[in-house]
Amino acid sequence: MARESYQLLDTLSNKPRYLLFFAIFLAVLSYLNTLDSPLVLDDLNSFIDSDLVYLPDFSLESLQKLTTTRFGFSRLVPIVTFSLNHKIGQGAASNYHLTNIAIHLLCCSVLYFFLKHLLSFPAAARSIKCISAQLLVVFLCGLWVLSPVQTNAVTYLVQRMTSLVTLFYIATLLFYLRGRQPHRSTRASYTNYFIAALFTLLGAMSKENFATLPLVILMLEEMFISPGTISAFIRRVRWETWLIIILTLLIIVPLFQAPLQGYMVDGYRARHYNVIERLLTESRVVIWYMTLLLLPLPSRMNLDHDFTVSQSLFTPPTTIFSIILLAVVFSLAWKKKQTHPLFSFGIFWFFINLVIESTIIPLELVFEHRLYLPSIGFYMALLVTFDMALNYLKTKFGHIKLSEILILLMIILFTISSLSTTFRNNDWRDELTIYKDCAEKSPNKARAQANYGLALARIGKDAEAIPILERAIALGRPFYESYLSAGSNLVLALLNQGKKDEAVKKAGEIFRGITDETDVLGFSRFLHNLAFIYSGEKKYELALEAITSSLALRNQNENAQSIDLATSILASAYETTDNRKKLGLAEDTAKGQAVIIKLTEILLNTRNYIDASKYIRILQGSTTDDPRVNTLAQRLISEQEKNRKAEQYYDISKHALFNNDSRYRYSLRAADFIIDHYHPLLSIADNLLNWASRDGLYYSDPYITLYSVRIKKALGKNVINFQQLEGSLEKNPDFVPLLTIAYAHHMATGQKQKALQTAVHILDIFPGYNDWQPLGKSIKTLTAKSISLGEPGEQSF
């Protein structure tokens, strides 16, 4: 037996790839228990609730539709794969999970070849003294693919975005290294560069993290491929060149100021911390990430972490210690970059691939899937450190049979990691277990409690769900998504328990608190859920009001579920004469047609012209002489024509002065560029407008006025030249951009009647105006006040 074991170890020592096969086999076993794991959190709004993802075919026209999701081109590749999964698997969760597992195993395979090519460069090979290059590669790949930390990137379906960007990231580096191999022919090198370019394109359309790739390529060049070449080049650059580079940067950087500033302001508005607090907190988060990779126990893992915000360097005290520790680690990596470049490369890789998600971008503070790509560098640095320790022991104690010991250690660690991953994946076996795990590990986080309460309510455990949902409301930021989600589910749980009066009272409390700060996405879902609740209680009038308001708030490309619910409400209400009268359903026609006629009317009222057009075509196909159908069709044509004219009217390319006066045209183009992209020159934008206006000749031109207001807004000034605004509107009474400015001015100065008249005029000339709802008050306030809670007529908001 001992001899057979020795022979096995000897075989594995000579052919380490068998150990990799063993690790991959364990990885497959570790994820087999996730095939029926639930879809959670961002899975729903990213590719389940988004109608745009469901394609009838994969023609070029259909694929073009996928670019109109909220991710656009930036994550097009993952969205395409989700669409394929839905088409092939008919929505089965197992199909999505099998794809995620396959991508994870592909990442491991590509990582293996990348590391082999990296260690073929002498500078990398010299970094390790005791562990053979082959064993190091297998050891790193095994630790990475089997780490329980990776479960959030594999089992959490939407994080396919993370695993795909990692796959293309490593594949790009692999083929770049292949192209840089000195023994390659020129033709072979260019072939590899071409393949690397293809993977670059795919990676750039997978996730924004791909942006760090150029830095890693520069590191590869400087540390392994041609050591010292880049630093030597930098030393040879003359001061004049540096001056040109600095001046160029000073010119280019402001181009990103306005869009970045807008993104940052909007992003932090939805957070409970500011940019400084986030930076301070992330120092602790990164240290915690490192400890998690060192000790990846399932008990330390959580889908929805609750991390205390650092309010200063010393609050909490661990903040300053974390910053010091990070500085020490980075300094050590910098110091070792000549003697142990592989160690330094691993540390730099880890930090670089956390820089987007763990610095100033207003994302949530912590997610384990963010370690998927950075952890490669961490394990690399860890194994080189282990190699240093072995080299020290070997020097001190003489000859040691390292290969056999290492193989035994790898088998043990791989097995332990596999078991830990399996145990962690057990938490994902259904919606209740994963949300319960989150709630127990994040007891003070509103979203974790709200999701757990919802999971309990869905399986009929309303008595258990109610106190948890009440806790979520108490913990939540008022009127934001988790608060509203908990509120609607609490109402549902109370109704399920027969506590009708209490349910209506709770819904009323939530509605009365709706303000301009209400999270629109959460509110539309709240309304959808409330409509479902009222429908179940056969309160069809209230249900229809709620679902109509939900349709008004939702993106037109993501309202299929609300349309389905509205159809169901109308169909149920049709069964009784009283409900038909209350909901305005035609009684002199068939049920199906009456429902579609009313639904089309609702869609027109909520400016869902695309869906309204579809249902009008259905109605016209089934009847030719129904006057109600003709009325709806004429209304659709009329409103779409008004929309077209309004949009054309404020299209500057159709403006007579813009086309006939080159001085006007070029001045406004320059002013437009400055306002949108180059704020350092805002001070001269007013001069451009004066020049464009021919010294006041075009003083009342609508675009001169509009740009003047935009400049003042960009400068942070709220002062409006109202005389100029009135003069422009007198000559251009249907110019919507100026009308909206006038409306805001009337509201701010308390001129409610003028504001109302202006709002009515805007909607009359432009019924499909993007911000049609907040004319009078904000979207949420107006919507909340349009819904009755309780019996119809009892209480109005």
C-alpha cells in the first residue's frame, strides 16, 4: 500500500496536470448542488424582468435590441448569453447555472495556460526557488477554482458578468504573452495579437473592470517580458516631452469632468455615505477581502454584507490600521519587484483589479464576487511567499522531499476547499435558505431582512414574516427600495392573515410618507405588488389605479409584467356588472375585446405608445366598425404626431438660424460642447452666446435663452433672466425646453396658477414628454396622491 501511494505521488509529481483534472473534477462536484438554486437580487431586474432580453430569434435586428437594455454595449456579451439561456432552456434555472459553471471551468483552464506562458519567461521563473513551475501553476489554479469565495461569482447568476470579463481578461493576456514569445515567427505573433484583440473586444463588452487590462500588460512588459525597458524609456524622456504630456492631460481630463461628476452626484444621492467615507471604508473592506481569501469559511460568507461605514480615520479605529497595513503590503511589493517579481506582480494585480469597485465609484461597499479576478493575484503572491518559506527551511534543514509533500498538501487543501464550497452552496439551495443566511449574518440591514420576510411570506409563513418585515421597515431608509419592498410584502402578509384593516392602515402610512426622495424603481414595484394584493382581495378599482400608476413609472421596455397584471385585473372585473361599470369596461362587446380596449386606453394614458400601438393593431384585426377602436387609433395617431412635431421643433438641426447663419451655428456648437464636456471654459461660453446673438439681434432666440440658462446651471447659479425667457416664449410659445424652465420658475416662486397653465400647455403640445408626470409636483408625490387607499372614495391622497 505504501509503495502504491509512493508511486502515485511520483506519477503526480511528474505529471501535475492530473492534479488539475482532480481539482476540476472536485469543482464540478462542488457546484452540482446549485443547479436548482434560486434567482435572487439583481438576477431579477437584469435579465428576468427585462423584456428586452427575451428574443424571438438571434437575427442582427434582434441582437440590436439587446443594446437597448440598461447596460447598453458595456455588458452586451453577458446579456446575449442570458438571452440564449432563456431561449434554449425555456427559462429553466438549471440552464443558467450550467452555463455559469462551464464559464468558471473555462476560466480555470485559460488561467492554467496563461500561468504556464508567464512562467516560461526567465524573470518569472527565477521568482520561485523550491516549487516547480508546473506544480505552482496547478496549485494556484486549484486553489482559485475551488475557493468557496468564488461561489458568489458562479452561483449568483447575474455575476456571470464577472466570470465572463475574467475569462476574456485572462484569454487576452494569454494570447498577448504567446505573441511576445521570442521564438515565435512574426506571422504567428500577429495571429496571436489578432486573437488577443478579439478577446479584448469581448471583454470590453462584458464589464467595466476590463479597463484595468492595459496596466497589467504594462506590468507584464516591465517585470517579465522586457524587464526595465519601460522604466528606461521613461528615464530617457526629456523634460519638454513631460511638459507636453502634462499640458495634454490638462486639456483632456476636463472632458470627463461633467459626465463623471453627474454620475458621481446621482450615485451618491442613493447612498448613505459620501465619497470620502467610501474611500476610508474600502481600506477596511480590502483588508477584510484578504482575510477572507486566507480563511474562506462558509460562516464568513454572505450574499448581502452589512459593513459599518468609516466616518473618519479613527472611527472606527481599524480604519487607520487598515490604511497602514495596505501601505505596508504595497511597499513590500514595490521593494520585492526586482528580486521576486512574481510576488510583486500578484500584489499589484490584486490591487489594480479592485481599483474600480473599491475606490470612489458610488457602488455598494462590499460584494464577494468582486474578488473573482483579483484573487488570482492574491493566490499568486501567497504561493510565492510559501515558496520563500520553503526555501528558507530547505536552506536551514537541508534536503527535503518537497514535491511529495506539496502534492499531499495540495490534495488535502483541494479536498477541504471543495467541501467548503459545497457547504457554502448548500446555503443557495432555495430562496428561503439564502435569504435566511443573509438575514442572520446582516441582522441590521434592511434589504436582508426584507428579502427574508418576503421569502417567508411566499411559502405561507406570514406569522413569521410580519415581525421581520416590520423590522426591515424600521431599519430601512424611508421610501427607498428595501423600505418599499418590505412595506408591500408586509401588507400582503397582513392580508393573508385576514388582518384587512391593519393592512390598509399600513399601506396608507407608507403612501402618506411618499416624497420627492422616493426611489422610483422601488415605488413602481411597490405599486405593482399593491395592485396584486388588491386584485386578490377583489378590490379591482383600487388594483387598477395602482397598476396604472406602476405602468406610468416603469420603463416601457420593462413593463410586460405590469401589463399582464392589468389584463388579469380587467378580465376578473369583467365578470360582474358592478365592476364593469366601475372600471369603465364596455358591456356591449365580448370580454376579450372589452379588456383590450380598456387596456389600450390605460396604455395611452400612461404614454406607453409602443404597447398601445400593438394592441390597437390586434383590435383592428378583429373588428373594423367599433367606434371606440377608431377613437383610440385616432388618439394614438394624434399624440404621436404631436410628439413628432414637438421633438422636431426643439431639434436645433431644423432651426432656421442654425442652418443659415454659420456664426450662430459654430458658436452654439462650441457652447454646447463646453456646457456638456468642458467646464473649465464655461466663463467664455456667455461670450460665445453674445457673439452668436449678433450683439442682441437674436436676443429672444429660444436657443440663445436655453443655452444661457444651461450655462448658469453649470456654474451653479439658479438666477434666470426671466425677461429674456418671457421674450423668447412670446415668440416661441411651443418651445418645450423653455416651457419646462418657466414651469420650474413658477413653481419656485409660488405662482401655482401659472405653473398649472404651463404644465397643461406642455402636455397639450407634447403629450409624450419624458417628464410628463411631475408637472405640478414630483413623479412620486403626484402618483401617490392619485391613489385611494381603503374603499373607493373613503380616503384620497
